[in-house]
Amino acid sequence: MELLSIDFLGQPLRLEGSMAGWQQLFWNNTLVSQISANADHNNQHVHEFELSNGEEVIQCRVDVLLSWQPFLVEYRLCANEQLIADGSRNTKDIEQQTPTVTPESERKFSLIGIASLGLKLLKSAKVIKGVLAVASLAAYSWLFSVQFALALVACLVFHEYGHIRAMKYFGMKTKGIYLIPFLGGLALSDEKINTRWQDVVISIMGPLFGLIMSLVCTLAYWVSGEMFFAGLAVFNALLNLFNLLPILPLDGGHVLKSISFSMNSKVGITLCALAAVGGVMLSYSLGLALFGFLLIMGSIEILMEWKYRHNSHLLPLDRYGQVVSFIWYVGLVGALVGIIWYFAGTGDAMLGLPLQVLGS
């Protein structure tokens, strides 16, 4: 991840590193110093390199004091033994930064490039939102009923709006909500996250908004006695509880990934891989073919996390963040299960169906 980006002797100086101790220092996008990953690294790092301005050779030195738990980087930049700049950066600085993106070489033909271009066109076309929304409504109406389809779409939109609100909280520009027939919804942003904490908050806010909707429907049921509100409350709770399964690319999988990879990469890959195996078993036992497709996408995400574990630009969660994320996740799961449990106790067969699904 990018630890530091600052002007040094008229050109940008960028420091990248990982929890494994690996660091690379770039001056004007040229690698000038490197520290390899090792098991015995400490918090103090020194980068020394030479620069030439055509007339003299400048001896440069960058002292870095780095702490991951909690995150804090303190730095001193010197040229010919003279202090040029010093300062510090914390979690808030990382959240607000825009990491430098290395330009990719141009390719004449690439299937991946064509797919990426198609996705960009899809995201930039506002009319596609309406088309997908109508297609989703038609698909769910065909499977169930118009009334149920409208309620399902409302649940999906409110869930995705939770993600959108979290993105805006972190100052990220959003592209809006896209409804995908038979697959749910998708909240898109123009910007990438910088920290694991952002990933946790953005992921968990969707199910949290879903919980709020179920609570509002429960209150409406108490006031009006209409079974429609009871059915919507319990179904929405089940929908969001499913989304909290700790399996990528579901929201619960992102929470698991952020917590486990913040511990270390081996814990992360082990827990995410075990969750993926559990997801395969679940999709097979329930006959969920579309869920199997999502698991393939999630498995690719796990492999990419492992491949670039030493080059990740995401600031990991500290111990406090890991505990808070876990408690938040467990509490949300418990609240959704509580709603399902409550309505199952009413004695209505349809309202008790979600609990039977969980029991199976």
C-alpha cells in the first residue's frame, strides 16, 4: 500500500510497503530503494540513495518509523545531511489519499480490455439503470407475483442504498444502484477504497439498512395487523442474513476478508478458502446454481488477494478495528435471526418458513 507521497527535490517521492516488511521507494516513478519482506523486520527503516542534478551527486536519506497496530508512519527526508521535510501520517490520511496508479502499457487487442470497456459503458449509461430495474421487476413477477416483486425490489434498493450512504460518508463518488435480475443489486463507485475499515463499513451498511427496513415493517405489522408487513419483515431479514454469509463476494465475505487478512495473509487465505468450500457445499445442497456462479467470482477474488498480498494498497485493520468489526457483524446477524425467530413464534406456517430454511 502507499504509505507516503510527497514532493522531494522537485519530484514526487512515493513510499509503498506491506505488513510483511516489504518496502519500495520511488522518486519520479523510478525505484531508488527497496527493502525485502522478512520475518524479523522492525518498525524502523532507512532508505539511502543518490541523485544527480548534472553538477553534483546528492546523498539522500529517508528515515521511516512505521507502526501498523495502530497505524502511524513518521518520516524524515534529508539531502546531504540537511533536513528537507518531516511529518507523520495516520489512518485518516490513508483514507483520504488517492493512491498513484502505474499506467499500463497500451494493447492493440485484449478480451479483458474489451470487457472492461463494455463495463465502463454500462456504468456510464444512466438509462441502463431503468432497463435493469424493469427487467428485475419483470423477472421476479414472472417467478412470484407483482406485489412480491415490488416488495423484493424495494428490499434490494434499500439494502444497496446502505452501501451508497457508506461510500458517500467516506467522500467517494458513486455511480448509483444497479439491479441485476436473479442476482440482486449492485452499488457502484468511481473510486477505490484505501483501508480495510472502509471495506467493512461499506459492506456491512447494506445489511444494516436491511435490518432497519425489517424493523420498520415489524412496527407497521404491530400497528396495522397486516400480514403483508410481517411477511416482508421476515423475508427481508432472511435476504440480508443470506448476504451476511462469510463467503465472497457476499457482504459477509468482505467482512471476513478484511478481518482475516488484517491478521496476516495466511490466516486470510485459510479462512476465506474454508468459507468458499462451505459455500460450494451450501449451493450444492440447496441446488443454487446462480450462487455457484458467484462463488467462482469470489474464488478469483481470494486468489487475487493472495497473489498481491505484499503489494496491497489497503491499510489493514488494527486490533481494535478487528474486534469492533467482529462484534458489529455478530450483532447484526443476531438481530436478523431474532426477527426471523420472532415471526416463527407467531404460529403462521408461511412466517415460520425462513426459520425452517435456517434449520435445514
